[in-house]
Amino acid sequence: MRDGADPGDVGQGAVADCYLAAALIGIARQDPALLTERLRRNPNGTVTITFHPGSGAPVGVTVTAMLPARRLSAPASTGREGERGEGVQEIAMDGDNAAGQPELWPALYEKAYARLHGGYPAIGFGSASLALGTLTGRPASRRAARATSVADLAALLDRGEVVVLATRSRTRSGGLVAAHAYPALAVDAARGRVLLRNPWDPAPGADNVRWYAWSQVVADVHTVVHGPTR
């Protein structure tokens, strides 16, 4: 971590774990210190991350900082004039922050979470409530989106809870992405709006953060997952 955990550090890669990325973004928004506290750098270069799976005792999962990557078809510049190097791109979560600086904590959290569950293929299309509870050690709750108002969302965030919206398997054209998870970053109750972040790794110069009228997107949302961090 360069300057602590920040929501802009997280960028989902090719692993279908938007629910985990959304939970990490939500915690980085509400309680970034928790993510720092649960990550320990070891003298041998490995990292141990503490999870709370189920209702049992905390579990430390140790991983190396080696991340899965694929070779790019075109060589990338090494940064030195006249030299070209072979480019690589992360397969899983992005290894840099919104400014393009190296930032490994999201990818290491994902790698440790994958090891806890049996590998990257095993964590595709998972549960936001399970991920949130595993990361925080506190129970996560679920409520129907149609029974949730903007004022409800604002109250949850004001209490310091993480809020993740899980969309339906089919959504309206031009609405939210189907079968996806969006963390709520802020609420403008007066205007009936909610600020959502798509956890996909954003394109250069973008942040994937956008205000949505809750009345316009609530039909795309199936479940509101929320829970405290401590």
C-alpha cells in the first residue's frame, strides 16, 4: 500500500469476482484502516492476510507477490530510449492505482481470497454478503432493492456500513450491467441519487464512478448487501 487503501486502487480483471472487488471498494471507502490492519508483510517477502470465514476463528492466508499475467501481443517500451521490452498485463485484479502507480493490495487480497476457496476459478460468480463477512468478520445483511429507499441507503452509509448493490441477471438496455455488483460510495438524498462505482478496471483517464437516479436503476438491482466493518 502506497498511501493506505483507496477505492480507486481496485480494478477487477478477468476473474468474475465483481462481488469481491465491490466489497473491497466499499471497505476502502468506509474503513480503509481495516484493510491495512489485516495485511501483514512478512520478512521473506510474502504477505499474510487475515480473513474471517464462517463463524470460526480468524484465518491467516499467506501468498507471494507473484501475480498471474499474460504476454501482450505487441512489445511495450521499457522506458529507456531505443529499448523495447515484452509487455505483460495482469489477468486478475489490477496492480496499480488510479494514477498508474504500483498498488498491489487489491490483487493480493484477491489472491489470498482465491487460495482460501481453492483457486481463481473457484471464486467466480460468488456472494457479496459472504465476501463482505469474510473480509470484515462481521455479519452482512441482505434486503430487497425495491424495499429500499434513497434515505435507507444514506442511513446505511452514514452508519459506516459498506453497501453493495447486486444487479439482476437481466437489466434494462442502458441501465446497470447485468449479474454485476456495484459499491455505493455516496448518496444525494435530496436529489434521489446514488453514486456507484463499476468495479471493472477503468480505462486510462476514467474512474467508472457515476451518479444514478435511484428511481431509474432500482429495477435493475435485485439485492442490497450491507454490513458494518467492525
